[in-house]
Amino acid sequence: MTAEATAAERAAVDALLGAPETSWEGGARTATDLRVARGPEDRRTLLLPALHALHGAVGWISEGGLNYVCERLTVPPAEAYGVATFYAMFSVEQRPATVVHVCDDLACRIAGGRELLETCRRDVHAAEAVVVSSPCLGQCERAPAVLVQRAGDGRDDVALTDIAAGPQQVMQAVRDEQIGGAVAYTDMRPEPTSTGTRLLARVADPAATSLEGYRALGGYRALPRALELGGDEVIRSITEAKLLGRGGAAFPTGVKWRGVADQPVTPKYVICNADESEPGTFKDRAVMEGDPFAVIEALTIAGVATGAEQGYLYIRGEYPLATRRLMSAITEARQAGLLGDDVAGSGRSFDIELRRGAGAYICGEETALFNSIEGKRGEPRNKPPFPVTHGVFGKPTSINNVETLINVLPILALGVEEYASVGTADSTGTRLFCVSGHVERPGVYEHPHGVTLGEVIATADGVRGGKPIKAVLLGGAAGGFVGPDRLDVRMTFEDARAGGYTLGSGVVMVFDEDTDLVDLCLRIARFFRDESCGQCVPCRVGTVRQEEALHRLVTGRTIGSAADEHALLGDVAAVMRDASICGLGQTAASAVQSAIATFGLFDDEATA
């Protein structure tokens, strides 16, 4: 490959990596270089940040720009190209510096997202920007949503919500004008519940986005407590509090932390999985935007407890405001001595590096996220070995999502007994629910475990316009549909297991009687087809065959009878569930199968 990078491309990469010192990493050749080969340190882990820098400077990744990144990081061009083409937010073909991503996923779909997409395609001039449809942007409570991806000096991505006036705000963002009406997503306003809030207590207060304000609002009280107790006592407290993971798998957090802490291998790592890409989920984004220091403090405690000296915060690429606030929080915490070589004067070393994803749902899977951090394609790994022994860089790693981590703060601040006094015996504490769809007040709601589904919906003032409920999607696209006859189910881990439903990532998406559930199931099937990484056959082929069978049922062009197609769908679902490498394939048919079982969708009469 002989293509050369432009001056702008080289400057963007050098701003991240520093100027090259020798010809072995892309610099000018010197006399010494002709005699001595300096093997560079393994810098492939910087491949994703370097691609972001390159793309952010010029709006696409050219062959010359990619060549220069490969020279700087000593990565084979074929492998770097494989990484660059893996992520939806990157382009290896020249295009305008501005890309308008219009969400047409579930919540936005029922709020006019498809119509907005067509309007933008008609009104946005091709020379100014390219308009593309997007899966869920994580802003379901203010649907329809748009992400404007902007490249060039001084241009940042901007998320637009509540676009009631059509594409006017989109055009303002495209042309770098003052955005009026719908603005770049501001501070989250969580809706209060009768039980008060623990996790969202600071999210509504703008002061929480500064270190001084965070401390004034009760922040950085758990970290000194953790340093005083020591790692073993912190892990014992987390275990006795019965903190379960809030991302869907519900794995005991104390067990995970203990597994890493007991490993004799070093270094160890802790990771905050903030790649919140499940359609219908936006709780973690609300916390990161409104209470960023809580995430930093909680991840620091995880490092102290497990003996890790390095943490990574892997954030979804479509969250520009959360990214800026977390970067600012990390910088402030480091300057205040709360990160670095001497955390809060304890003599303990711990620091955090923020990594930004680039539009790949699969990177929410923990081992795919490890690969992404390492500069590889974000494809899942087979397990075992498990992350507690072989995680990122093959070292012991503890990985938790945002909501799980911030639960550590009230456990240490309140004590185990008081923390566990809320919720149920097996599902302690509170839970964040992402309530969206046809409700009067969509938003993030904090409820104690044990609240019923009907009570969660009632807190959001019920169904918009007083219409009857047709269905509720629990857990997101990887979850399942329930009917209005199940509004009395309790939102606990134990009740979900016994009742055959899932809490997943806390999604409660409500659909009224006028909703076309067939259309939503087709969108879910397309989502999993698009987001499958393609590594394993059951998922790569199964997601395509599922969507094809559903379209045949809708159009009436079945292969054999409708019963034959349903049997095929059942077989495909079983194979994906049992044989896929990761959770994407294992749950890709869950929502569709639940809709068929609950509502008889895609039967001849139902589809007609």
C-alpha cells in the first residue's frame, strides 16, 4: 500500500500519539534507523482512538490515513482495515464531513422517526451531509432522536431530541448554527418516586457535573470508606448486600470482584461497560450525563477492592455529551489526586482511561469489548476461560455496567443492612427503569425491587391519551413482550425467573392499542441481522433466516404452509439460543418468539 496521508490526517493522528521519533513508526529516516531496528511497544490498543482521531478530522478513513495509523502503531494494514470496517460510525469511503443519523428503532418508530428520516433525506442537501437510518440512539424518552456526526476542527458530534419542528434543528446542527428548539441533550430530569432516590439523587442537579458540586452533594464519601476498610471488607460488604448485575445477566457482583482479587496474576483490570446499546435503554446515559463523578468514584472503588491499578471506561460512541462530561470528570479527579499514583493520599495507584466505541451493539458483550479495547474487531470470545482469569489483555478483569457500579456507593455509605432494607430478600436495593413508548411521561424511574409492572407504568402517568395497553416490551430487543394481563408481575430477579420474563437492562416500553406489533417485530429482526458480528454460523445465518421467514409470513409467500414457517422459526430460535457464541445470538429470537406466543402474531388472521 503506497497511499500517503494528507497533512491534516497526519496532524490528527500525531495529536493523539505524539510526533513519531523514528522511521520505524512513521517518522523521517535517520542514520541511526539504517543500523538499528527499534521494536516498538505494543501500541495496538490505541488503534480505535487513532481511527476516531482520523475520522474526526476529515470525516472518513482514507487509504493513506489508514496507512499512517498502521505505521505509527505497527499494525498490519489488512487487520486495521478489518477493524475500521467493523464499526458503523466509521466510513472507508469518502463522504461529507457531516452525517445525520436518524433513529427509526422501536421508540422513535412509533414517535414519527420514519417520517423524520424521509423529511431529512428530502431537505438535507447531499453536499452538506449524508442522512442515514440508525438503530436506537439511547434517547428513547425524547423520541424521535437524531445524532449529527460532525468532522473537522472544532466540530463535535451533537445529539438532538424532541424534534417536533421537523428537520430545522438538524439543519442548524449541520450548518454549525445556534441550535434552537430541540437542543443538544441537556441534563436529565429523573422523575421522583414516592420512595425517594438513591442512584438518581444527584442526576437532576447541574452542580453534580463539577467535582466541587459533587462533593457538596455527598460525593466522594464512599471512596475514603473503601480505602479505610480495605479490599476484602469492601468485597464482603458487596457480597452481603447481594448486589446483582444490572445489565441482564444478574451475576453476583461480589463473586466477580472476589474472583479477580484472588488471582495471583498481575496486572489486573476493572472496566465500566458503558456501551449501552440495547434498544429502549438509556438509564446509564442519564447517570453519566448527570452524575459523572459517581461513575468515576465507583470504578475507583472497584479498582481498590480487586487490586487493579488500571481501569477502562468504555462508552458508547453515540453518547457525545456523556463522553465530554466523563472526560472532564476524569481530568478533574486526576488533578485533585483522586486518580493517579496516590489515590486520595492512600498510597494506592489507580487511573482510568476512557475509550469511545464507534457504533457496534456487539461491543456491549464483555469479551467483544475486551477485543475492542485491544485494537481488534469487536467479536466475542469463547468462554471459558472467563474474564476473572483471562479478561482484557489476557489478564484478570472485572467488568460491570454503570448502574451496577454506582450501587456500590450507597452500600458503603449506608451500610449493608440499610441498603438491603429496600427491595426483596433476593433482589436488594433499587432499580432504574427506562420507561418509554406510549406513556405520558417517559423517563428514567428509580423503584425498589418488588414494584409491579403496572406501578412502574402508573408512575409515568399511564398510557398517553388514556388508551388501553396492547403490549409491553420488557428488557429491550433482547427481552420479550408481555400482554396487559401481566401488569401485576413483580419486577424482581426471582419473579422474572419464575414467571418466564426478563428485567434485562430495565426497559419498560409501552405500546397502545393502535400499535402495529408486526412492524415492530420486523424491526427487531432487522436489528439483530444488522448487529450480528458474523463470527459464528448460528447467529450469522440464523438472524438472516429469521427475518426472511417473518417477511414471507407477512407477504403470504410462504415456503409450504404458515405452520411450516412457524416451525422453521422455532428451529432457528433453538439453534441460535443453544449454539451461538454470545448473548446476541442466544437472545436474537426472544422478543419475536414471545410476540408469537403471546399475541399469535404472524398467524394468517393476525398478520392479515
